[in-house]
Amino acid sequence: MDIKSSEIKDEKKQENDVENNKNKFKTNFFNNIKKIKKPELILAVIVIAVVIIAYILYSSGNILNTSSQNTSSTDTESRLEEILSNINGVGKVKVMIYYENTLNNSEDSSISFNSSYFSSSKNYEIKGVLVVAEGADNMDVKVQILRAVETLLSINADCIEIFTMNN
């Protein structure tokens, strides 16, 4: 029985020591915080805030870039529509350009819209162009549209689809 009672006492002593260490840590921690001067505290808060903001901006960078990419893509599509509609026989035109993010280098990387005028960004590759034009029922007009899009966007013909617009 003495061995068991001494083991129980040792366990209780260890539990008390652990509890005392926790209390000492809490006390020391709060005392150390109280010792911090206001400028140091303000500086620490600012550093933490900057780190949090940087993390948020970095992690949501794709979202932020997407809005500027959409604007840029819309500009590219509008300019391409304007140029194509000036080709003899084409008439009204609608254009949509598809881009793939090449940073991910994976098959299921996100499709985004991005381009500076008639050349894709370093991080994006044109995957396809859809052109819907009034005059696309004429084969000569269709070939002219195809050659113009190939030239302006520096892409292969197999990435371009041209359809006739409903009247």
C-alpha cells in the first residue's frame, strides 16, 4: 500500500507542478505584456495588420487581377469587333476570347479573360476565339475573318471558330 500511496502523491505533485507552471506562464505573459510600452505595442499591431493585409491581397490576387483582366479582354474584343466589322462584307460582329492561366500549368487551371491589345499577357495563353458575324455565310468573308484574327492575336486557325449571325 505504501508504494501505491507514494505513486498517488507523486502524481498529485506532478499535477500541482503542471498547474503552477501554467499559472506562472499566464502571470509572466500578462506581466510582460503590461511592461510593453505604447510605441512598441502600436508597432506590433501595425506589423501584424500589414502581414494580414499582405496575406489577404496575395491570396485573393487572382480575384483582383480577374477584374482588370475582364476589362482588358473586353477592350480587346471590342477593338477586334470594330476592325472585323470594317472588312468588306462582314457586317455586325461579336467576338469572345478565351484565355487559360499558364501559371498553374495544369489541365484544370482556371479560365480567365485577359489581354492587352491584341497580345495576351505573359501569364495567359489564348485557348480559343469565337467570332459571330453577319457575313460569315460567305466563304470568302469567313476566310478574311480567319486570317485577320490569326494575324491580330498571333494564334493558329484551329483556335478560331466563325459562325453566321442570326438576322
